Amino acid sequence: MKKLIKFSDFLTDVYFKNRKDLAETTKSNLHSYFKNRLDFYNKRMLFINKKDILTWLEKENNSYNSHRMNNNLYYIFEFAKTHKYIFKNPCEKLKVKASNKAGKIFTKVEIEKILSYTKQNCDKLYRACLLALYGGLRRAEICGLKWSEVNTKSCEIIISGQIVRVDAKPPHFTEILKTESSHRKIQFPKFVIDELLLLKDNDVYVIGGFKYSFLDPMYITTKFRWVLDWLGLEHRRFHDLRHTNASILFEQGVNQKLISTRLGHAKMSTTIDVYTHLLNVQQEEANIALQKYLQ
């Protein structure tokens, strides 16, 4: 009977099978997150209520990640409601106040420490940091970057693939990116390209791996965490280097459309939503500038 299906079964056997538009990596990430973080993961769909959602959000401290996952839950339950698995969407009209969506960015001093240490002690991570800081590349995109996509003369890099892990399977290269807009071309400072060439260790991939010809994204995650601990810096994700890149561009007054394009966001509204706090600062600066000029 439809109404007796568990959330776990509905997610894998119904929702994912019907959402052909979702990338396999997205499905894998959602499944892993929900399985490990939702107390109601094995609860029957019909009996999941707003209290369950609020309890989970409180447990997650209303972080940006929980805010994002709550949006995913909304669409999952809405799908269930449309197909008569439930009567009401427990996420409906649920206002979630999320923390800073862009995460915690790194300061200039912290960046200098990270780059200095990794250059001397772990050059693979050093190159990954350069690509994230100067190009805003995602971790999987960095690992999947091939020399064939690097124009050493114009210093342009084409993002056309990534390394992904689906469930417990070994990582592999795929040309399927997060969104169509993730296929993009980014120009880098010449010194970044020079550093990549100087430390070249693979004829196919820009950063060679250990077990595989490419670098495993998990290596970046674990090694970056270790480096932060060694340097005595506050724990943040490697992904926050990407946010740092975008934050610097915003603070320097770079065109919002260009920033969105460089980040590979599907919609400009995504960029604006994530970096609203920076846009508010720019609004204030614009008002001050206008007032100063007109008075």
C-alpha cells in the first residue's frame, strides 16, 4: 500500500527512479546525507510530520547545509503528495532561518599560510588550492581537470569533466557536471598556470593521483583538514576556498554575472542567494557613494 511506504524506500525506489534529471552523484550525496542524518529515515512517509523536520533542523543547528537539504526534502515530500503517498507536505510553510550560506571564508593571512605550507610539503594539495582560490573550481572539477583543457598561452582552462564517487563504487571520470552551466571557461593568472606546469606529474590529468591516474577527491578533503589542524587554523571545508574566491570578487566590485559564470552556477539567482550578505554590503557602499557625490 502506498501510504505505508517508508521514507528510505520512497527515496530510492520511487523518487530517485522518477527524477531522471538528477545526476547520479546528486542522488548518491542526498541518499548518504539522509541515511546518516535523518532520525525519520526509516519512518513511514504518512507519519512524518512538521515536528520531525523541526527536530532535525534544531539538531543540525539550522546550518546552511540543513537549509539546503530542507529544500530538497520539500521537493521530495511534494512529489509524494502529488502521487498520493501522503496527504500533506510536512515542509510546507516551514520557515528556515539559515546561517551564512557561503560558509566561513579564509583571511588573507590564512591563505598565505595554507599556500606556503602546501607548496613546501604537499604540492598536489597546493595546486588544488590554487585552482579553487583563483578559479573557484569545485573539488571534483579539480580532480577531473585534464591537460587537454588547459591553454598555457591564453591561461584559459575549460571545465568539462569531474571525478565522482557513486555509492561505494570506486571514483571515476565523467563529463556529466553538476549543471550545464558548470561547463565553462575560466582565465587564470599566468603564475597559476606556470605553477601547474612546474609541478606537472601526469600526462593526462593536471594533478596526478596515487591509486588512480587522477587525484581522488577524498584525498583533498582529508589532507586539507589535516593541514588546517597542523597550522592551527579553524576547521573549514576545502569548498570554502571556492567561497573565498567568490567573496573576494564581490568585495572587489566584479560584475555579478561574470562571478556567476566563473562559478558555474545554473542561475544568477543562485549566486545572489548564496552571497546575499556581501551584496548587502555593496548596497550600503553604493548609498554612501551616491550621497557623497550628490551632496
